[in-house]
Amino acid sequence: MTDSRSTPAHRGLWSSRMAFILAATGSAVGLGNIWKFPYVTGENGGGAFVLVYLLCIAIIGIPIMMAEVFIGRNGRHNPITSFRLVAERNLASPAWRISAIVGVLAAFIILSFYSVIGGWAASYVGHAAMGDFTGQSADAIGELFGGLLASPVTLLIWHTIFMALVVFVVARGLKSGLERAVTILMPALFVLLLVAVGYATTTGHFGEAVSFLFTPNFGALTVQGVLVALGHAFFTLSLGMAIMMAYGSYLGDDISIGRTAVTVSIMDTVVALMAGLAIFPLVFANGLEAGAGPGLIFQTLPLAFGQMPLGSVFGALFFVLLLFAAWTSAISLLEPVVEWMEDKLIFARLGSTILVGGACWLLGIASILSLNEWSGFAPLGMFERFEGNTIFDLLDFFTANVMLPLSGLLTALFVGWFVAKESLKSDLALEGASFTLWYNLIRFATPVAVAIVFVYNLLA
Ligand code: PHE
């Protein structure tokens, strides 16, 4: 057993609070912000949904993020070992680490299909730059996307490229890998996003997008919509996957976890709203459908790029933005698993990264085939709930609806009820009233809210 004070020799720290913020924001800002948030907002009627989503970020997202970072920094090991150490220090059962085990497993599974979607973004950079959307009809653009999904070989090539990019960064370790990547990619992402919003203001439909996003229409909000908002708050902040524990384990002792987590959550939310402000004006200007679902980014937007002046330039820049966002998120999915292997000294950094990345790449092939050759294969089809669900659908469902909420719920309960209040107070470095607020949220509101979504999603 590891002595609770010792830390493994290979371990370093982020060079600054800013480095951690960029890395954690890089994790949080991903396909969820730029691809999913706009389309679920579109499907759920806009403003009212946004309002509920913001509430969920405040009540569930921020408190759990603080709890996860706390465990990582207090334990200073990989998420599973950290959880055990924090439990032991607080005389709680080491079995609580099941929360981190579920999280690390979820990270591994999610990366396998996240990489496939990251590959779509990479391939669309090329399509946009080559002018493949220019002057095309909706049907032709739909066929382009359909053609990508129908071709296992093309998907495999892009999945391989994307996974290689991720392995390349993680293999180089904390400072020359993760930290260097986020210090280049995050500012670039932000500039690209500003350009996209700037362009959107010239379409003449910016005001329409603003009122769509910010005028609450509660008539359009359903119970289902509230649950989607809750689930998305979780996903978009990268919670329940041991990521914030892994990243927190490299955070300097003098840094306030409370303020830092709030900063990361605000940046993530700002990016999601900006993505909406970049995308919806194009949608409205071209008379397209705001509630187009998952195809919004890969079908609706290319149509808009195909019709605008300099569309191939803006289109390519937009997909570079999406690619960068997906890349920094994928890095954060690989890190907890690699950190675990490395801590266990099974392999050194390079070996661990290649092994985990390779295994993930292999599993990704099942998701690729689910889109074409195996599209009729529904492994759990005997249950009505899963009729017609491919392996890809199932991996997505079980991670997002079972593993993440379960891991988050256990973390909230553990930190809220089993960790000494004094140790939380000093680590989070929150002042009187904000500490009390956080403490009450993590003990009561957060677990109750997560439990409700969890049960509802399982039964619905
Ligand atoms: N938070 C990321 C997003 O919004 C998604 C993500 C999930 C990233 C899980 C890493 C891990 O897209």
C-alpha cells in the first residue's frame, strides 16, 4: 500500500493556476458545447431551456466539479488511488473508490466513440477548405454526410488520425504534452470563436438568434427538456469521468479550488452561448431549421457555408475550431486512464499511453461499424428499451445515463457526508457564506437532483 503522504516520483504540477484553468476548460469545452448545446437548445425551444441549463450548472455542475478537484488534489494520485486515500484519511470505507473506478472506465469507453466523432470534424475541415459545400443543395450535403457514415474505411482513417493526435499529446506528459497543447489550442479556439460570432453579426439575423437563446418560452419546455439540461450540464463540464480528479491531482496546494472551479464553469458556459450566437444567425439567415437535431453541425451549417461569401474559409475555420475543442477534450479523457496505469507502474508514460490509446482505438471500431456494416445489430434488442440500438448507441447510453451520474452521485455523497468539514474548508478556500452554500448543495440539492435524473432516465 502506498503511504498516504508520498506521491509517485514521476508526478509534477501544473506550472500555474492558469495552466490548470486552460486544461480543465479545454476538457469542458468540446463537442458538447459546439455541437450538442446548440442543437438541444434548438430542439427544446431556446430561452427557457437555456435558463434551466444555467441553473443546473450552478446547482449540480459547479459543486461536483469542486468535489472532484478536491479528491484529486487531496489524494495526489490517479483518481482511483486518490479516492481510496481520501477515504482512508477520513476513516471511511475504501469501497467509495468505486466512484472513481466507474469514472475511469467511463472515460475509456467515451473516448472510443468521441474519437470517431472527432474524426468527422477533422474530415470536415478538408471538405470545407476544398469548397465541397459551395453552392450545394441540402440533399447533396446530406449525401456527403451519409456517405461518410456509410464508409467504414473513411471513418477508420479519420478515427485513427484523431486518436494519434490524442496519444501524441498525452504521451509527452503533463508539461510538454498537456500543458503545451492547451496553451496553444485554447487561445486559438477562443479567437476562432470570436471570428465566428463576429461573422454572425454581419448576417442581419443576429438579433433573432439572441432572442431565440435568451427569451424564455416556457411553453416549449418539457420534463424531458429539463432532464436533458441536467444531463448536459454534467457532460459539458466533463464530470463523472474522473477527469477533474486527474487534473486536480496536479494542482498546486496554494490554489483555491472553489474560485478555480467557478472560473472553469463560467468559461465553459460562455463558450456554449457564444457557439449558439455563432451558429443560429447562420441558421436563420439561410431559412434553415433550428431544431434539426444532431445534423445541425454536419448538415445544416455546411449548407450555410456553401451559400455565404468566403464560405470555404469560414467553413474550414469553423471545423478547425470544432476539431481543437474535441482534441483538448479527448486528451482529458485519456489522461485519467493513463495516470492510473502509470501510478500502478505497470508501464511508464509512453507505454501506458500507447497501450490505452490502442485499446480505445480498437473499441472505437465497434462504433464505426455500428454506423454501417453492423447498423442492424442490436445486442440488447430483446429489451424493448434498447430495440434498434447499435453498439454505438448503447455505449453512449450507458456512459451518459448510467456511469456518469452514478460516479457523480457517489462523489457528491462521499464528499458531502464522509469528508471532514475542516479539510474541505481549507482545500476549497471558500469564504463563510459561499462555503455554506456549496456545502448544502453538495449534501442535499446536488445528490437529489442527480438521483432524480438517474432514476428517470433508467425508467423512461
Ligand atoms: N465536456 C466535453 C464537451 O462538452 C465532453 C467531454 C465529455 C469531454 C467527457 C471529456 C469527457 O464536449
